[in-house]
Amino acid sequence: WEVVLIVCAHCWAARFPMSFGSGVPEIKCEVQKTHLKGYLSEGVLSAKVGGLMLVEASGLQVGKEGPFVHCAAVICRKIADL
């Protein structure tokens, strides 16, 4: 099942190329007012959260701090846009 979950996570994240990686360097760009188009979108958030859940369910050891920083940035941006 591990391989199936990993492939599903990759296919889900592949729909949103901005979701690959930890997200910390891109957040640094956003903080310095260099905006990356589509980086803080709902689709990227769903890909990050869904991919992270699938990878964790497969049993792989992955760093969760970077993706959580990215998810928090997307949520904060959406709240700020209200």
C-alpha cells in the first residue's frame, strides 16, 4: 500500500507544480514582496495538505515543518484577503 499512497500523493501534487518542495524559500520571497503567481492559492493548499497526509499514511519519514509553514501562509493570505 505504501507505493500506491506515494504515487497518489505525487499525482495529486503534480496538478499544482508550485506545491513541490518545502515552501520555505518561496515564503521568504513572498515576505520580501516578490510575489509568485499562484503560489498562495487554494489548489496549492489542497495539494500540500493532501499530499502530506498521503505520504505520512504511507509511512515515509518526511519533514513536516516546511509544508506547514506554506499551508499557514496560504491560510493567512486568504484571511487577509477577506
